[in-house]
Amino acid sequence: MSKQDNDPYIDWFRHSSPYINAHRGKTFVLMLGGEALADPNLTHIVHDVALLNSLGVRLVLVFGSRPQIEERLQVRGIPTRLHHHQRITDAATLECAIEAAGVLRTLLESQFSMGLSNTPMHGARIRVCSGNFVTARPAGVVDGVDLGHTGELRRVDHQAIRRQLDLGNILLISNLGFSPTGEVFNLSVEEVATRTAIALNADKLILFGSEAGITDSHGDLRSELLAATARRWVNQYLAGIEDATQAHSETARLLQAAADACDEGVPRCHLISFQRDGALISELLTRDGSGTMVVRESYEQIRTAVIDDVGGILELIAPLEAKGILVRRSRERLEMEIDRFTVIERDGAIIGCAALYPFQEEQVGELACVAIDHHYRGGERGDRLLQALEARARTLGLTQLFVLTTRTAHWFIERGFQAASLDELPGEKKALYNFQRNSKVFFKPLPIR
């Protein structure tokens, strides 16, 4: 079979293998609000969760019931009351919350019990476990208003949860908490999910919402968001709210949960859509994902290359070498010169590189082999790579950079490089100049900082 005849599924599965290996044995906490449990896409989400379980991921599923509680209140003619954006849970409302949680838990247990031969669940034999893992206390009286059976999370029994995970079970945890006195409290599902992820030292907190993630002012999806930025956006939103009897927006709740989790040590939080079929798999098993990942620090890093990066650099520059944009480099040469390279690494993959060759006698440096993966062009990665190389050049005492290029002259001109003659090159470089390529020469001074 030729490469052109390959099924795209085969290529996708091969490219997903590093993520499958990376996620095996890791602990993920998934939060599904009541809206997600009422959505027609729930069956597909359950199938995807089952797939992760079969791949060795340790899973805790925290579920909420806001719309289901509202439905029961409306049927019984009980008004919804909020104070400081929290539900006031009287005895009748608590009864609705308990009923909703019970029905939803049964729904999820039935979904994970499927095993028909014509479904993705065939042969899965998944066991789910739920129980009194969350200890809560009353939220009490706030500004003179008794919140009743609305509670605050006090403790998560992470040791008991881990024992269940060790058995290969999926944990189901509702938005209800229990007290040592036998009381039941209505909690925020976002708080339960966040505190559970923190208590378990989870590797990921995955938050399902109605939207694919967070979009910028142009309507473009943000694939990554720093936790500090997420918290700033939440604070700006909260500052603009005057009516404490209205619930916070879904986006604000999810961003708050993600920022809190990151600040307490959860490495990555993901905001994805419960309405999009396959969003969970796409987010976890592809490089670009399908939603917004909130991280404490960027998971794209610029660093000095090491010998293990040779394969990734060769794969990155091969298309540009084939087009004649870059001079061909053998693996042997690249291995010998690897310490000259700086790379951009994204989730374990090399998506950008550039090399700096110093000519100490003339105090100039050559910028070479500048490449950005075509999937990641259009951002500021090239600029950040250039800044890193300029900083490195300064530490070497260089006062200028030069570049030889045949196809990307405008990009360098826009960044302060100016056309120069061949005679201005260092003698050693001028002697090696390839007249067949007829590359143009550009120089840029490096001001002392």
C-alpha cells in the first residue's frame, strides 16, 4: 500500500500514540454539570470516558445537577433564591437536590454498564463507584441571610478515592457533601471538582461547558490560557456584577475553577464543549486539542536544543529543505552542531528551531535554519525565537547578527535586518558562500541592554 492510500485514521492513531503513553496511569478529574448530563451528546462522552479508562487513565467524574434541581423546583412551585450568587437551600430545595443527584447517578451508572456488541462499550466491563467521599459543613449565615443546607466543602477523602482507582474503578462524585452529624449539603459542582483534583494531586482537571473553550476579542479560540490571565478575566467580570441574586455565568465559574486548581498545583486544566462529539478525545490525544487549556506556566517553551531533539528538528526542516528554502543538513552534521540550536517545544514536539553560529573575531553571529512548523505560523513564535537568539548572541559578546536567505527576506526586514553586501560577511563565511543559491545578505545590529 502506498503512503497516499493510508487511511487517515491510521495516521491519526499513530500520532496519538505519544499521548496515549503519556496519559497511562495518570489521574484525571472530569466535571460534568447538569447541562452536560441532559445533552444528547452524553452517550458519546460516556463512550470516550470508557475509552480513556481502557487506556489506563485513572478517572474521577464529578457531576452537578443545577438544571435538574430547577426543573423540580418549578414543578413543585418553589421559587429559586440566590444570595451572593449561591443557592439558598431550604429543606424543600434540598429534597430536590438529593432527588436530582440520585437520578443522575443512576443514569451514569446505567450508561457505563452498557456492553452491547454493536456499541463502543462492548467488552469494557467498567465498574463505577460512588459514596460519601466528600465531607461538608454549612455555609452558614451570610450578611444576615441563612443559606440553609447550602454547604462548603470541608474535606475530600483522597485516600479512599485512590484505593478505588487502584482497583480500576471510575469514581462518581455528586455535588452533595455529608457531615459527621449525618447532614446533607448542596455544594457547587465546580468547588467539588476543583477540590477533588487538588486533593488527589490530579494531573488534569477537565471542565465540560457549553462552549468549546475561551475565545478572544476576534472570536478565535484560545488554545492556551495562563491561570493568571484567567483569574484577571474572572475578577473583571465579578467587578462588573452588581446583582448578587443572579448566578455567575458558566464561563466565569469554569475559569475560576481552572485558575484555583492551577494555583493549588494541578498542572493543566481543560475547558471543552459537552456538545461537541469527540471533544474529550480530540483535546487529550491530539497536539492542538479542541478547547482551551489553562496552565500556570506556558507549556510551550523555548530552550537550548539537546541531542534528543535531532529527530524532531530533522522532521521540522525537511519540507523547507525540499523546497530549497533551507540548506540541507545531514543528521551527522546536525548532531555535531546541536548545541548551536534553540528550539520551541510544545507538548513534547519540536515546532520551531533556529541556530546561531558565532564569529568571535568579527563579533558577529549568523542566524540560520530558522523554521516554524506550518501548523503554528501566524503567531509570535518566530519573534520569540528571534528574541531568544538575540539574547544568546549578547551573552557571547556579539554586536551584530546576519542572515542569508533566498525566500524570507521580508520577514527579516520587518524585524530590523537591513540589506548588506557580500563583502560585509566574515571572511570565513564569505569563502563558503554558495553562488548558485545566490542568497541575499541582511545584517541587524544588537544594541547593548
